Amino acid sequence: MTTASTSPHPAPLPPPAYGDKVIAVETAGAEPIPDAERHGGPRQLLWTWASPNIEFATVYIGVISVLFFGLTFWQAAAALLLGTALGSLTQGVLSLDGPRFGVPQMAIGRLAFGHRGNALPAGVNALVAGVGWFAVNSVSAAFALNTLTGLRPLPSLLLVVAAEIVIGFIGHNFVHAFEKYAFPVLAVVFLLAGVWTFGEADLSGSGGGGGIGGFLLAFSTAWGYAAGWNPGASDYSRYLPRTADRRRTVLYPALGLFVSVSVVSLIGAASATIVAPADATPTAAFTGHLPSWLGHLVLLAIILGAVSANALNIYSSAMSVTSLGLRLPSWLGRSTLVVVSGLAGTAAAWSSLADAGHAYEAFLLVIAYWIGPWLGVVLVERWRRARTPDEELAGRLTDKGFANWPGFAALLVGIAVSVPLFSNQEKYVGWAPERWPSLGDVTCVVGFAVSAAVYAIACRVFASRRTV
């Protein structure tokens, strides 16, 4: 009698088709990345999240905190650091799900909102990242190229977006490589500009009476800017091996995001205390006090930083579309979606060239309006499933019938309560700030708290009825 023998060694993994190739077009969408394709380490997340924020959009967070919100430099600094720290912390935490599930961040949202409910936040993020942020960063780069070369704004814009689309089109590995080599260049140039700016700035000057309202506005813009990257956190960690060190997977993206946004936005706040010509473009105003050689380097760095940021924005926008779960034709893959998103973002950038400053202020606050409620539900769901086996969660991610209506309902309630009652925009002032102007804009905080509380309570009350 013979018995079948089994090999003590597991079957070898198939050779990777994409792996760590840099000059190769990525074909993966929202499906889980196979173990054979996993590569890299958490350290790469440091520069991947630092480089995109060493750019002019980050500078302008500090600028508007002083010029528009009426804060002194030190008041602005406190608001900027606090808001950035909170947004960076959640960036690190959400990055953990990349190695765990191997799918984009918005696909992981199916656990919190169900497959159908997840279509709303995934669709919103596709528009915010691929159209809104893409337009904001492309405009700043176009102004920098215009100031540097004298080329008209529209041709400058088209040159910039062409580079951004190419990087996003190639995909994940090329994006990481681009950020890695852009990082030292951007860091050195902006640190030099920062030293010169702080030497010229009047840090002891008084603000315009922004008070607690101005502080909350600055906090919301900083938090909205940093947390604005949260919906794409695992997009850039999903190729990491499942065994990637958890602490480093949290630390590196959080540190890269916090340090870059904090330093560059503080430079912007300091620059706002230096008087600039009234007719200067935003980028010209920022570089006007610098010596010509350094001013030219900063303008080049602004262009490079915008391209670095939009490479991620346009890539994550395409990832969000693939996370919708739609049956798309075979030709409409990730790379093609990058091009479509880039064209839409270019149209939005073109329309905002005339009044970029005020458009950016409004945009920063509006993006925080939806991210607050979304993040509240996502973090509560993450806490609830901390001990759920990965196999069970992976099944929910791929099961198109999985529904989680309490999460979707909590998201809508958070938005419905916070936006009409607490938003503080130039064209619309909510019920609370209209009666208490010193309240500023706490929409994102209220939205986060309401959605998180509603979802936590709903899960307890309807636990036995929840579809799993």
C-alpha cells in the first residue's frame, strides 16, 4: 500500500509581469495586487508623500492664513501645525490597509459604505483629485512658467499638464521613482527660499483681527489640505509585501506629509508679511523678494512640485474610477482614465486662471466638507473590524452584493448637518457662523464628529440586521 506524499515546500510564486519595473505601463486597477507583484518597502512612502507637498499650493495655505484670515504669523503657525498633524496621522493609519488588502483606498471604502454606497465617495474623490486638485496645482505651475519665461499662461498650462499626464499614464512604479528623485531638488530649493524669506519677514507684525474665527479657518484649510490625501493613502502602499513593517508603514507617510506641509506652509505664512506689488501674480509675489538666481530656482521648483503633486492626483483619480465597480469597456483601463481625468482637470484649470487665489481658498474649505464625514465613517469602521480575519474582509471587498447602509447613511447625515449649518463661504454663510461670526468655519470638524457618532450608534442599534 502506498500513500501520496506531499511536498513540504509551497509552490513557487509565478514570475511578476509588472513587479518593480519602472519604465512599464501599469495595467492593474482596483483588483488585489498578487503576492508575486508585491515589492518595495515602507521608506519609499516618505518621499512619495513629501515631494507632492513641496510646491506652491502648500505655500498658499500659509499665505491665505495671514492675508485672507487676518492671523499673525504665530497664530497662523499654530493653526497650520495642528491641522497638518491631524491630517498626517490619519494618512499613516490608512496606509496600513495597502499591504493588507492590496487594493486602492477607495476600493477599501466598500467595507464602510458597501459596494453601491461606495460609489458616491469614490466618484467625489475622482472629481476632487483629478479635476479640482489637478486644476489648482496646474494653475500654480503655469503661473510659475509664465513668470520665468514670459510664455503666456495658456501655453504654459498645456506644457505642464502634458508632463503630469505622462507620469500618471505610466503608473505606480514610475510615480514612486519620480517622487524619489524630485524630493532632494525640491527640498534644497525651498529650504533656501525659506531661509531668505524668514530673513525678510516681519514675524512680529499684528494681524488683521482674525481671532478664533480666523484660526479655525486656517486650521480647516490645513487639515483639509493634509487630509485631502487620505482618500489615496493605500494607492501607493498596496504593492508593498503583506509582511511590510506596520510601524514604518504608518510612520513614513505621516512624517513625509507632516514635515513637508508644515515647513512649506510656514514659509508661505512668513512670505505673506512681506509687501508685494498689488498686480503681481501669486507666484511672482512669493518670489519677488528673492534674489534673481534664487527666484528662478524657486519658480522651477514650483513647476516640479506641481507636477509631483498632480502625478499622484491624476493617478488616484483613475484609481477611484476603477473602484466604482462599473463595467467599463476593455479599452477604458487605468491608463486611459488618467488621460480622461487630465483633460477634465485641464479644462477646470483654464477656467480658473483669472482668479486663482480666491478660487483656491474656497476649494480648500469645500474639500474638507466631504472628507470630514467620509473619514469619520472610515475610521469607525476600521476600528470595528480590527479583529476581523483578513479573509472575511477580502471577501466583502470582492462581493458585489455586500451592503452597509448604516455607513452610507452616516456619511449623508454628516454632510447634511455640517454643510448647511456650519459652512462659511463667500457666497454662502451657514446658520451657525451667521449668528456667531467668530466661529469661523468648523464644517469639517462637525461633519467628522456627526458621521462618526451616527455610524457608531447605528452599528450598535442595527447590528443584528446589518447585511454581512
